[in-house]
Amino acid sequence: MQKQTDIEKALLRKYPEQVVLVTTRNKEGKNNVMAVGWVAMASSEPVMFVLGIDEQACTYQNIIETKEFVVSFPSEKMAKETLFAGSVHGYNRDKIKEAGLKVQNAEIVNAPILVDAVANFECRLVEITKPGDCPLIVGEVVAAWENSNKKLKRLYTVGKEHKLAPVRVIKK
Ligand SMILES: Cc1cc2nc3c(=O)[nH]c(=O)nc-3n(C[C@H](O)[C@H](O)[C@H](O)COP(=O)(O)O)c2cc1C
């Protein structure tokens, strides 16, 4: 049975929600990382992601500048780092270093990949559109990486106020 309710209330039922880390490197060579929950596939051939990223984010400014970024799936062991990446701006600090995130150079794009993530997708900016109040960044995947540990699980947002946790499959 369905009961009509406020949009805000119904939206509280959306969890679990994906969370990704988006890394960028500005023209001066400074790396940054941010947490993004508004993410989806936007194309399968070629593979594209769409990310909702606020204009105030350092990441947004870096993407405008370089047109490149990496979409990284944080593992269940990266909740603290993901929360940190999503709670302060990277304009005047080195969040990757402060969070202790291990990085290595990507193959094609000029942004770092996260060594301990479940997977990393190097992206080139395709377009930015703004149908509502949040810019949507569409990026084409040009190279991909996966963690050699196949059992490593992704981290999700499982409740409001950025409650992060793994999602388990319940066996019947
Ligand atoms: C779990 C989580 C999900 C988030 N999702 C988004 C999002 O989808 N879009 C967005 O603009 N900000 C989102 N944020 C907030 C940004 O990560 C935050 O503003 C960050 O400080 C921006 O970093 P930057 O300025 O260094 O790029 C999220 C934060 C957390 C903790």
C-alpha cells in the first residue's frame, strides 16, 4: 500500500546510495579528492558517468580547468577518508595527504587513482549541463583499474547525514 507523503520524506527511503571519490589535479599539479553521492552511469557505449557536483567545490573548478578527473569506488575500509573528503574544501589544503590516501598516477588522465579503492575510472569531460540547481558533469571513461582483491566491498551511504557502511547480500 502506498501513502502520499512529502517529497523530502519519501527521499529518506532512497538508501543505500552510491558514493564515489572524485580525484582531480589542477594545472599547478595539486591533487584533490571529494566525495560524491549523486552519481550514475550515463552511457554504456562508450561508458560515461554523470556526477552532480556543486559549483563551490574545488573539484568542480579543477574539472572546468583541466577537463579530466577520476571516479573511484571507495572500499568499505575507507569510510573515514570518504567522510573527510566530503567535509572540507581542498582549495587551501592537501586532503589526500591529510586523509592518508595512497595514490598512483593514472594511465591517461592527469589525476591520481586511489590505490586502495575497489575500482578507478579515468574520465574525460564530455559536457556540463544544469537542469536544476546542481551542475551535472558527464565524463567518458578512457581507462579503468580494479583492485586485485576481488572480495573487497564498496562503501555506500546507508542513511541520512552521510552514514557510510558496506551493503551485505542477505542469503536466503
Ligand atoms: C557521503 C558524501 C556524499 C556527498 N555527495 C556530494 C554530491 O553528490 N555532490 C556535491 O556537490 N557534494 C557532495 N558532498 C559534499 C562534498 O564532498 C564536499 O562539499 C567537499 O568538501 C567538496 O570538496 P572540494 O571542494 O575539495 O572539491 C558529499 C559529501 C559526503 C560526505
